[in-house]
Amino acid sequence: MEDCLFCKIANKKIESEIILENDYFLVFSDIHPKANIHFLIVPKQHIKSVDDVMDGDELVLGKIFTTAKEAAKKLGVSGAYRLGVNVGKDGGQEIEHIHMHLLSDKTRKGVEKL
């Protein structure tokens, strides 16, 4: 999607504090953090929301949890974080690109950017 903020970040057209990248996802800091640590796990593939998930998206969406685990480890919050997905404007989703929030109230340790 040309207008999608997260697609622009995934395509490196907009700079962001990326702490993890793999074939399927980028993990970067939320610009409006709701916790000491607040990162977004965003698929490179554009899917508008959970309501728009289709057959065939299972591989990517299954990998979101292994990516979350890897990001939590890198951030030094393994075992002390929460994950959340908002669906639709009325459900709190601000950007129409599926993403997962990784939040922790622990203090952030020094994490190298990519």
C-alpha cells in the first residue's frame, strides 16, 4: 500500500528505530509509548487488520510470536512483557496495517539498533 505508514517504514522510506528485522517483520519503537518499553512488531506484508486475515497468512502470523520472543530477549525483558493486537478504529487500531505491541514496564537496557 503506497499510503501506509508501516509499509513506508518496512520499505525504509521513513526512518525508525528498528531493533530487529527478519524476512517477515520489522520491530521498531512506538512513537507514543504506553510503557517503559513499547515496540511494534509489523509484518512486511500489508494486511489491514485481523479482520482482513486470509487463508495463506498463517505462516506470517504464526511467526509473529517467534519474532516477539526474539525481540523481548534482545530488549532484555524475556518473561516480563505483554503482547497486544488492536482491531479496527473502535478497537484502538490507529494504523490500518496489522501489528502487535510488545510492552514491558521493565527499564530498557542498552539495545543496539540494526
